[in-house]
Amino acid sequence: MSDSTPARAVVLDVWCELQCTDCHRAMEDLRALRARYGDRLELRLRHFPLERHKHAFAAAQAAEEAAEQGKGWAYTEAVLARTEDLAAKGEPVLLEVARELGLDAEEFDTALIDGRHILIVDADQAEGKAIGVTGTPTYVVDGQRLDGGKSQEGLRERIEEIVDRLLTEPSDAQRG
């Protein structure tokens, strides 16, 4: 646990694919959840690039490089806002977004060439498959998998119910 994470933070794993239009639409819900819970909710981007999107795997690696440079979520949101552009133009879009956010685009290019983040993306994808993720976005909170790939309808409310319950339950330390 980092110093910036409160002791009672609830973790929400977000299985995402950066060329996915459903994931782009889901960002509104994620922003609302961040606004509601602040640092009491830890959003963790988990990669699940789909084979049908040929630039998704590179985008996942680029998102990891952005996280390493301190702007993981900003980069993720910016790429998701350009899913059609990414589909049409490919990897140059990933470098454009890095430049727009003031990140080291040369380091992005190098990271995509040397594959330094491949193991992270592969591990996320393998874990996703192991827990039954089949599409994106998929959320996991308190061991419950919620599939947003079929519909986002009602998912934010369901996540809020779970998070509210977890934040109000006494912790093991408080039960003593």
C-alpha cells in the first residue's frame, strides 16, 4: 500500500481495452466514481486487448509507459477519446497523445519497440481470462465481476452499492 492510499480504500479493477468504444463510454462512469469517492476508491487499470482490434496491444503497452511517466489515467482517457483515430491511424496516435500530454514520446517509441511492458499486459490478460473476463469493460470489486461489455446500464449504481457497503462495514482491525 502506498502512503497516498487510505487504509480503507476499496479496489475497483477495470478490465479495459484502449481501442474499445464501450470503454470510452465507460469513462464517464469512472470519472463519476472518482468524484464521489476520491481516494477511498482505488481504480486499477487492467489490460484486456481484444484480438479484433489490431492496435489494442500496443495501446496497452503505451498506457503502461504513461503510468511509468506519471500520467496513466490521463493517457488512458485521452486514447479512449480517440478510438476511431487509433483504429484508422494506428501507433502514431499513441505517440501523438503522449506528446500532447507532455510525456516523453521518444521513450514511448522505445518502449513499444523493446516491449518492456509486454509482461504486464500479458499477465493482466491471462488473469482476466482466468476470472472469466471475455469483453471490455469488465469491472471487479469485492470479488464480483460486472460485465460492461454487454451494457453499461445500471453498472455504476451496482458498483456504488458495493463500494458504499464496503466503506461502511467495520474493518477486521475495528472488529478486533
